[in-house]
Amino acid sequence: MECLSEQEIKYREETTKVYKELLSIPTVNNAFFTNNDQSDENQISASIIVSQIDITNKKSKFYMSQKTILNDSSSSSKKSVVISSPIQQELATSIISVSPSHKKVLTIKENPSTEFEFSFDITDGSHLITSITSKDIHKKILNDEWFGSFSWSPCEKYVAFIADSKLNVTGFFDKEPKDKVIGDQFVFRDDWGETYSPVANPSIFILDIEKEAVFPVEPFPSNKISAGQVIWTPNGEGLVYVGWNFGKRKLGIRACFNRTSSLYHLNFKEFLNARNQWKENQKSDPKQTKLTTPLQIVNLIPNGNNGCYRSPRFTPDSSRLIFLGFNERIYAHDTCSKIFSLNWSSNNIQEQQQPPQSFETLLDYKNFNDSFPGVFCQSLPERPFIDEKTFLFSTTIRSTEMIVSFNYESKELKIIKIPSTTDGDEPKLYTLYDIDFKSKKYLMGESSVNQPTKVYLVDYLGNQEKQLIYSPKPSEQCSSIFKSFSATIHSVPVSKPTPQPYTESIKSFELIYLKNKNSTQSSPLGCLVFIHGGPHSNLDVGYVSTITYLLSLGYNIIIPNYRGSTGFGKDFVDCLPGYIGDLDVDDCVQAINYTLDKIDSTIDRNKIGVIGGSHGGFLSAHLSRFPIVKTSIMRNPVIDIPSMSTLSDIPDWCFFEAGINLSDPTSQYHTLPSMEEIEKMRKCSPSFHIENIKIPSLLALGDSDLRVPPSQGLLYYRMLRERDVPTKCLMYPKTGHSLDSIDARLDQWVNISLWLKKYLN
């Protein structure tokens, strides 16, 4: 163990204190309207949920505050007053769902002492209506941006949700096996990979509020598809959901928009009738332990062309179903989406079991040189419509995020211009939280690299006039840090031409430069290149506490959105596969050179380091062989693609990004690569260049990472060690690919600061 000097101990204590201060700033998780139909038209109510790390107890805590916005209709200025609840309420759970009428709130808690036991509490504005317990009915509840949230029926008697189904299996020595399958208890079953292990059978479950019961929609075909993103049809008699087809093997699904799927309709009315009849039959024949009546399920896109579809939403008049996706086989894990619609007729679907006849592309792919570069968002808001024909969503647009309106009838798309309330032209990021159809207002988050998220109430019809309803209160030290740097976005010409057929259309990429104001000609500061993963993802100008922390250490930061990044058009994504370790590396080097030559001459050229995670770690390892880079920090990096291809939950990534293509869009990549494929993967891997890497290297790994297994980072660590290159490896237990466990979040960045102090100062 290395002994630290008094000066080094003092630095560690000071930098830890700064990080603790930054962690004290709450993160806005969600904001939603809570006013109901009977609310005063001059009064709007909203709730805001924030999270914060409790360092002492090492856990994330969630808090909710209530906001009431009163409009003075008698005043000519139409000023409004925001009344906040005096105390934030700590939440026992982060799973909360508000009914469509805003009259009921559902909270879900898992019993930590009993496996597979959950409580569902329904409250109104004044009291607990009912508390329903489910035990041994389902496993993990899936409530996130991928599998969707809780969906209330229009009558508010039922709530549909997604959970992992329990398998009806047991061992050979069970004395009361009943109807369970004997001997299949330990049969291996694929799960959905990173974040979702061991989730294997996501299915639909129903919370029946009146009968105080929770039950599965069965017999669900979970051996063929996994369900997610369930919503009710407008008449409340059916369910629409995304069904992922997994064939012979489930691959990792998180952040993989390209998993083959379709939209399905399930006749809930008929299912409920069959279930009620089964319950009656059980009274006279207790042996009827299973509901066997087949579900009436219709594939709404039977000719989906091996596509991927998500985020179904009904129009206010119930005439159409709007959704996102791709109507073709897509191999990149994320790219520009299309917007589609289906004409909706409940009678045809429920009574005749026929899919809709009209499938329309409302908005097609967009490319790099289009004024709007395309749809790059996870999903549409739960309630996206601001009027009968127009819906809103927020999407990545180049190096920022904006709110967009789209009229599905006229197909008119507008990027909403939000009026600035601050001096200067600091780039901002805007995130849409919720929409109130009645008042034509929406809740929006606004942030920048030096401004944590604020929440505004925005008047859609009033020139997007915004009213601040929530603002964090950073300490004086944090406020001082925010003032110590500025952000600019730059278009950078490529140094290596983009391969055909994109040579003429893509001649530049963007970088975000964070300038530390303490860096001057007489006192130059070092610079970090902060590289995003993916590669088909993006880093924008929104607030990130860890980037702010690195700036507080006295560095400038370059953030390159290299070719292959999202937010710049479909062609910008498509040009990279087959050229990873080449084009993306060249863009990162060009970003450094361009910044030094064209943007900021005060940077100390002898103090340049790189930091990145996943594919960003891959690029950091590649950049380690360039003389201008003095140290490298890698978080769960891709190091050797051939070995990763047999261990990762996304083996298809390894083949496709290395330039190995499938000729048949209905086929899958095989499990074991050929010698020729191994050689191709190896040549674009950092491991191929290991003899040229001499700089100090720090690794941070999660021991439960299924996406880029820790064996990748350990391979790199051991190869450097045997070559006497200074290196250190941090390994975090029970931590996955994003390194977001409490231990990892608290430890890695302080370790990174100490590493930089040692090797970049």
C-alpha cells in the first residue's frame, strides 16, 4: 500500500469534500401534474420527485415536493404565484403512478424480508383507499423507461403493469408438487441481460382495485415473446403492448433499440370473462388450477419486416395509434427512429381479430445535413398530446436536447424555441416531463453544464412563456465552481474522410468544450477528453455532476461527439460500423488538435488525459498509444472484441461494429466467431496495439457487468502489468456496466481525482 504525504492527504480530504458538496445537489427524476378535472382553472398543481445520495447510509433517497401555481386572472400582467409545500416528503419507494383523473395515487413497495411480496397502496388527496398485497404471484416489477410504467384503465378500476413471471416448477423431492413441473427447477433460461438479470419472462399483470387482487394475464405466450410498455385501449376493453421476439436466444435489451418486436392487442374484456368463469368453475371443481382459455391476441403489424417498434400512444380522439420504431431490420443498437401511425378501430380488432389495415409513416429517417436530424429519444411522454392533433416530445438534437412539436395530420414538425431567462448564450438542454391537455401547459426541465436541472411550467399557447417552479439551492462552494467555467459547441472538420457512400455528406462532427476560466497563458491548465460510450450514443450540454467535479479539479474538458454518435442523423450513425478503432479514434485525436489550435491556446499540452466508459473506454485505450495523451482512465472498457463476443450479453455488437454483416435480415449472428471473424475483430481492438501503450492507466470495473464483462478490463490490466506500465484496477462488487452502485459512485471519482493529481499534474 502506497503511503501518502501530508500534502497528498490534504488534497484527498479537500477533493472529497468538493465531491460531497456536489452530491448534495438533488437530481430531478420526474415532474407531473396532479390537478384534476374539478380543479380551479386559475390553479395548477404539480409534484416533483428528486433523488439524492445518503452518503452516511450508502443509499439513494427519494423526495417529493408539491407545487401549486396560482394565476391572477384579474391582473393585466397575468403574473402567477408558486406555493411550495414547506417540507419535502421522503418516499418509501420511487415507484409512484398517478391515475388519469389525478384523483388517485398508486405506490408500490417491495417487502425486503419476504421474497416476491409487494404492497400496492391506493390513496386519494385525503386518505388511504386500499392496500393490496401480492405474494408469490410475480417476481421483479419492471417499471422503467424500457419495459414501461403502470397503466390505469380509463375507468380507473384496473392497473396494468409488467413483471417477471414466476415459473411453475419444483424439485424432485417436493412432497406437494401440485400442478408444478417436476425436475425443471434448475434448467438454464436466458434472461434479458445487463440490468435485467435474472429477468427471463416479462409478462402482463393486472391490479384489480375493486376486488383487491393481483393476477397475471394468462396463459401468456412468454415462450415466444416478452411483453413491455403496456397501455389500455381508449374503451378500456383491450391492452396494447410491445412484444419482443427472441427466437432461440435472448440478447441484452437495455439501450438496444434494435431488438425485433411488434405491437400486439390483447382482448382484456374476453380474458376477464374467461377468468371470472374459471373462478366460478373452481368452486365446483377445485382441480381446475389453471386458466386454459387461449388469449385473443392480434399482431397489429403482421408485416413488420423484422422491425422494432416501441412507445405506443393513442390520439385524444381514439382514431389512431402513434408509435416510434423502425420498419426494417436494424443492427446498430441505437439510431434515428421513424414515427408511425395505425388507424384504430376497436371493433375490427376485438370482434374480427383483424389487424388495422392502414400503416403510415408519419416522419421518416433524417440525415446529417437535414435541418432536423431526426428522432433520437427513448419514448414519447405518457400523455404526449397538447391538442387534438399535436404531440410533444424531447429529443437529442446534435449536442443538446430540445422539445419538439409534431402535428400528425399536417406532418408539421417544429423545434420549440424556449425563451432564455439568463444573460449570455450558454447552451441549454430541455427535457419534457408531463403535459396538461386541458390548460395547454407542460412541465419542462432546463439545465446546462453549469446549471443543475430547474423545473418550469411552460405555456404552450403563450409563446412558451415559462414559470420557474423548482430550483436547486447549491452551496456557495458549488455556485463558485459553476461560475468557474463556460461551455461552447464547435463544428470540427474531419481529418480522415468519411467512407463511401457518406464521403460528401459528412465532413464534420461536433465537440463541446468546457473552458476553465482559471486557465490562462501565464498559468495554463491541463485538459481531459471525456468520451461517451455506445458508440451510438451522445453526450450533451446537460448538467453532469461528475464532469463538474473534474472541472473543479482544475482541468479543461473536451467532449467529442465523434462520427457514429446519435443526434446527428441516421447516416452519421451508419458511417461508423466497420470502422470502429479507426474513424472514432481519428475524430478524438482531431478534437484534441482542433481545440489546441483553434479554440484554446491556454491548455497545457503536456497535461492531456482521456477518460471514458464502455466504448468510451475502448477509445481511451486506443488513444493511450498517441504521444499527446499522458494518462488514461477507463470505466468498464471494451479491450478485446473477439473474447468479448463469446461472453457479452450483446454479442451482435461485436460482430456488427467490427464490420461483419448478415446477408439475411431474418438470421442471427452465430455464437462462435470464425477465425476470419476473430482476426477482423482483433484488428480493431485496443489489445491489438498493446505493445504501443506505455502511459499510466486506471481501470474501474463492475464485477457484475454483463455487457462488457470485467474480464475485458482485467485482461488489459494484466497485459500492462507484465509490461511494467503503471496501472491500477478498481473492482466494485455487485456493480453492473454503468458503475452506478452507491459504492462505485462514491469511490471511483475520488480515486480518479487522486490518479489525475499524480499523473497529470
